[in-house]
Amino acid sequence: MSQGPITHLTAALIACAAISPIARSQEAANPDPYANETREQRDARMGWWREAKFGMFIHWGVYAVPAGTYKGKQISGIGEWIMRNAEIPLADYRAFARQFNPVKYRPEAWAKLARDAGMRYMVITSKHHDGFALFPSEATDWDIADATPYGKDLIGPLAKAARAEGLRFGLYYSQAQDWTHPGGAKARLKEGEGWDDAHKGSFDAYLDKIAVPQVKEILSRYQPDILWWDTPTWMNEERARRLIPLVKLRPGLIHNNRLGGGFKGDTETPEQHIPATGFKDRDWEVCMTMNDTWGFKSYDDKWKSTEDLIHKLCDIVSKGGNFLLNVGPTPEGEIPGPSIERLEAVGRWMKVNGDAIYGTTASPFHKLLWGRCTKKARPDGTTLFLHVFDWPKDGKLLIHGLKSAPRSASLLAGGTSLQTEKSADGIVVTVPSAAPDPIASVIRLEIDGALDVESVALQQAPDGNLELPATFAELNNPGYGSHLLIETKGGPPNVGGWTDARAWIQWTFKITKPGSFKITASVAAPNKATVQWGFDDQKQKAVIEPTGDYSSFKTIDLGVAKLDSPGIHTLALRAVAKDWKPINVRSITLAPAAP
């Protein structure tokens, strides 16, 4: 009898049988297949992802049918959470599946749209928190094949189309939250709780009967390049250990940090915000919506502009991250028109400026007031790409802190050569009067030899004083509802929009004359507020008394603090969450004080 083909799953099981006792012992201690990976192995595995920089996220499922409305009422919150937020009974929610019939689904068009937008990979929700699978699953009948009139796999055709366009393919999987299958986790509820009797069941049994079998199915069947876990509700180490070994079913798989149980995965995943300084020692990827929802919501028209999306892409990449930008298709299988329009516009920009995005690494500069910078290493030096958002009106672009004299400078669009000269503060590039691109124009600088940069622009004056202006502040917005921004109307720039007490501000600067400093702040505060501040890891509190309104700035004393050593330091300003009232901040000043 001839032997049939060996499947990926069978091959993995055969390989497991051949593992040595020592390897088995190591696996028992840490079942993460990458636990003992060398730096060289990790760099090789992560190489394509670090090169790609830009990907498409797709949130699609039964929630696209109600599209944000239940029983005639618009439900607040993001579209794909409608079942949880409205506490829809299972029978009512399952009925929506009979209207999920994506006859207009064209996976080839989706893949081409992503490719033309300059994206290099796609990640789609194979199963979201409502428990509905976009693939035929042997573990349940709550899937595309059994619960809908469409009755066909949605994942396989997209995987094929993506790869035909040269894209890498990834799958999102909600391993813990499941609002349909008995025992599945539910945000904001304790284990065992639910809003429907059908929810009753064991979470551990859910993991064994649904999550583990389905992860095996998607990894063995579709061989994704990425597995995107989400929300480790009710997860612990013992539970995560049932899932983490499955990663080895797809050699080379990249997975994120949301499994739970202490398993960090490969990537950090800041959601709906850009970390002010990125992540120093971790690969990371910002996931973000184009409007205010992930899953389709018929009345959400708060679309980000093309300019905003391109600036966000440049910002993320300049900090060393990737950008995973979401679309939420309709129940008929169409990507909304505003998403298509924006992706096409981003694609036109990427066709001209993609070299400044793909394969680049983080900026060597801490802060550039006119835009962002990315870089690429060359055998004989470095290429810097200057992403200029605010084109200089006087034709002179100062690259503050650059000490290396460029061998050449040119516009990335068209290649026009530009003149450069040294100044006391860095290198000045003479540019045309009109920006080549109204959103972001890119200048290429070729630097020979070692790159010499004074990365921190804020430095102590000879008299020991130091001003930290709002324009140099690092704005840390933690996510939904957080809107710190630089306001420029009505006087010098200030940090405003501090409505979220989780948000915080930080400055990085260089001290040459350490010692004790008196700290003052120029603030505007209609109401009394309390802040926490300090150098590096120091923490002090200060009360901000009302100044009048948000445009009435006064200088107030925060206190005295000490810096014992010269070098790079930070000063952070945070809200004290209890009864937080927003303030505007124009600047912080450090003045030498008696010990």
C-alpha cells in the first residue's frame, strides 16, 4: 500500500516524537518554541516583517450585519463588540448569521488593494470575540460553512490571493474571549458569568473543545505567517501552555504578545495610539482603525484623513515600528468606499516614497520639529530619509544635531540634487520654494562613514538654565479617548487635549552641569488639578491652582529636584487620576537652585 502525503500536522507530530529527553525537559520548563532562540535565529525569522513595515488588518464577521444597531437603537462602542455591549442573547445574535452572505466578496481585489496601497502583509480575523469562524471548523457549527447562506470558506481564498500578490498572510484568533460557545471568556465579567444561560460552562473545557482545536485547524490548514492572538481574558500560565506549543505547527510563525500567561510573543501591539518613543528592545506594531471602529458600523463616518494616515505611517516607522491599518468590510463582502479612497491615496504616496519606509530603521534624532526621519545602513555609511511635513517657508531646512556632512542630498521625488551646508546647530539643506508633496516630501541624505548625531536637541544653557517647550514634548496617548496634542492657536504652542488622566508628557534633554534645580511650569488651568512630576524615576506631586481659563497661562512652582550626573535625562509630567481636570502646558523650566 502506498503512503499518502504527510500533512504539516503529521510531520510536526513525527518531529515531536524524535525530540531528545533534554529538549523535552526544556520544553516542559518553557513550551514556547522560540524560548531558546538565538539572536541570529530571531533576526532571520523576523527579517521579512521588519522589512515590510505596512500591513492591512481586516475585521470581518457576523457583527457586520447589525452594523452597530440592535432593535433600532445605535449601540455605543466599536462595531465588533455589539454583542457584548448590548448583551444580545445568543439566539438573537446567531440569527444575524442568516443575513451574512458576502456574495460581493472578491479576495483578489482585496489583496490587490493592499498591494497597491504599499502594504506588504494582511491579517484577517479568523474568529473574533463573538466566536464566529470565517472558516469551516470541525470544532463547531458556528462558522461560515454551517451558519450562513454563503456556506464557503472565506479564509483560504484570501490566503491564496494575498500570496499571489506577493503578500505575507496572517490570521487573528480570539483565543479566550468567546461570547457564543459555553464557557468562553467575557470582558468585564468574572469567570463563569454571562448574560445568557447558554453561556454557562467551563472556561477550561472551552479551551480544550474550541480554542485548541481551532488554532490547530488554522495553523495546519492555512499555514499563516502571523498568528495574532487577542485579549487574554481569564488566561493564566497553565491555560496559555495549552496553546503556545501549537506555534511550532507553522515553522517560522510570528505571533504577538496577547496570548497571556506570561508569554511575550514576538511583537508589542499598541492599539489606536503611537508610543512616544517606541519600544527599545522589542519589535512592535501599531494597529489602528481608519474611522472609530474595527468591524463595520454603518453610521461611523469619522474617517481619518489621508494626510493623517501618511503622517502616522512616517511617525511609526521613524520610531522603529510597523503599521497595521484596519478595514471593516460589509456583510456583502465589500470594503467601504472611504477606506478604498484613502488606501489608494496612500498607495500613490508610497509609489514615490516607499524607499523611505521599507527596510528602514528608527530615526537617530530624538525630535525633529518639521517632520520625521528614517534611516538605512549601507556598507560604507548611512542613508537618511527626511520626511518633511512642514516645508520651510524660507527655503532652509535645519537638521538639528546632525554633525556628519552629507556626501549628497536630493529629493526622493524626481531626484533633484540639493545643496547642504554646516551651521552651528547642524546641517542646513537648501530646498525649493514649493514642497514636492503637500502631505510629506522626502529628502535623501547620503552620509559616508560613521553617522555623527547629537540626538537630543534640548541642552542646558551655559548659565545652567534649561527650557523644555511644548513643541519638544513627547506625548504619550494610551489609546481610546486619549487626545494629547500640540495646540498652536492664540500664542506660543502648548500641550492641550489632556482629558485622559492616563495620558502623560515627557521631555528628554542633556545636562552638562548637574545639581539641584527649581522647576517651574507655564500652565493654563480653569480648575484645580494635581500632577505628578520628576526626573527619570523620581516622583513628586504638585497642586495646580486655577489660572482662569485654557488660554490664561501663569508660571507656577512645581518644586525642587536634583540630578546627580551629567548626560541624558527625562522629566515626566503625569496626571493624578482622582478627579483629574485638564490643564494646558506651554513649557517647563529648570533653573539652578541651592542644594
